[in-house]
Amino acid sequence: MSHPSRMRRSRQIAVSTGVTIDYAAQGDPTTLPLVLLPGLSDSWHSFTPLLAELPPDLHVLAMSQRGHGQSSRPDSGYRPADYARDVVAFLDALDLERAVLAGHSSSTFTARLVASDYPQRTAGLVLIASPLTLRGNPAVADLAAAPEFGAVGGSVPEEFVRTFVTATVGPSVSPRFLEAMVAESATVPAHVWRDTFRGLLAHDDANALKVIGAPTLLVWGDVDDLVTRDDQDALGAALISSRLLVYEGTGHSPHWEQPTRCAADVLAFHRGLLP
């Protein structure tokens, strides 16, 4: 299914929350869109392997969220609620009534929040490597307090970025792609890392999960060192309508490690939502 020759370029759009969103688009804009939300430090380019495996007619929009990629980098506003408002404003700016939202890792909290607070805008959810919660998580607390986020000039040391990006993925990911992701993540200002971690530590959507009515696909790798099977089972129990797909021998980024399978699963889920 791969379409390696397909060219993509960044687009820019100003949204009502006061930021400009950098994104890539492909497919038929008259059909139900799939909006891809990268996790912390990633830009829309992190979905390049998945985009290459999706059919060219599928309407896909891959966002760089505020503070990331070439999107605006305001001094504040990095809680899950801020990211979620940007997603809704992005849909508004493109005159899109509803979308399927696919988030990875930290951005699954963003997708879940849109689904609970704006159910009329959410046709479905794909949650890739989604934690149940990061509230009070000691590892995240350590990251939020890391001295790297106080670096002179507001940048994060490359060694820290490299470890963060590469430590949780399997050997199937190409070194060239990983180098590109390290370079992208290194452009994220220190305050964006710090404030996003702080926002995740304070965020609690346990009650909101129970009101999400959108059909949800959970995708999880069984050698993920950050997100557990217990998290997936608890999410499945809380959500009204969900299905779990377990990727054996896969780590924290199934869309990097198994993009062909991930694209096929996401496509099947998306098609199942169509009338």
C-alpha cells in the first residue's frame, strides 16, 4: 500500500486560539477527515511513515501542535485543554464539522478531551500508546523538574532529546528517520517541554472518559516500557465503545515500528465509521 513518491509540504493556518498551526494534508477534502496528533516533542513529520502507507484518497490532516514544528510557540498554554482547544479551532478554520482523531502518547489526552468536551466534533478516536493517566507519575515529575529545561537560550541539550526520542522504539525504525525526529524535537523550546509535562501531571480525565461515546481504537505494543497493558484494560473498561489491538514485539511507537499494519488498522477503523 506504500506510496513513497508522494510529496507533502507544510501548510500554515491561523486559528481562533491565537496560534498558527503547521500541518500537512492529503486526500479528498470532501470526505471524513482523519486528524493526526503527534506526542510531545514531535511535529507532523512524525507521521510520515503512516502517511506513506495510507491510500492517497483518504482525507488526512497531520498537525504540528502549538510549540512544535513550525507552529506558533507562545510563552504559555501547554495544558491538554489548551492543545484540545487548538484542535477544535483547527477544525473550525478548515470548516470541518467532524473528524476522526488519532493521537500518540501524550496527545491521546488531547484527543480524549476533544471527544469528551466536543462530542459533536468527534467521529472516532484512535489512541496509540495511550496512558490511563500521568497524574502524579514520578517519572514525569522528574522530567518536569529536569535541569535541561532551564538551559540558557531556552533550548534543550541534544543528548537529552536524543535519549527521549530513541529510548523507547524498536530496531525496526530506520536510523535515518530517527535522526530526522531527533532534529525536529531539538527545535522545541525548553518551556514547551516543561509546561507540557506539568500540564500532564495535573490533568485528570477519569470522569470524562466515561462520557466519551465516540468509537475508539486502542493500539498498544506489548513491549512498551512507558504504557502498560493494565492502562489499556482500564481504558477499555472506562470507555463506552472501544477495541484493543495488541502489537506483539512492538514498543511505544507502533506507527513508527509497524507503519504498514498500523495504517491498515486505522484505515479499517475509519472505513467502519462511514455510513
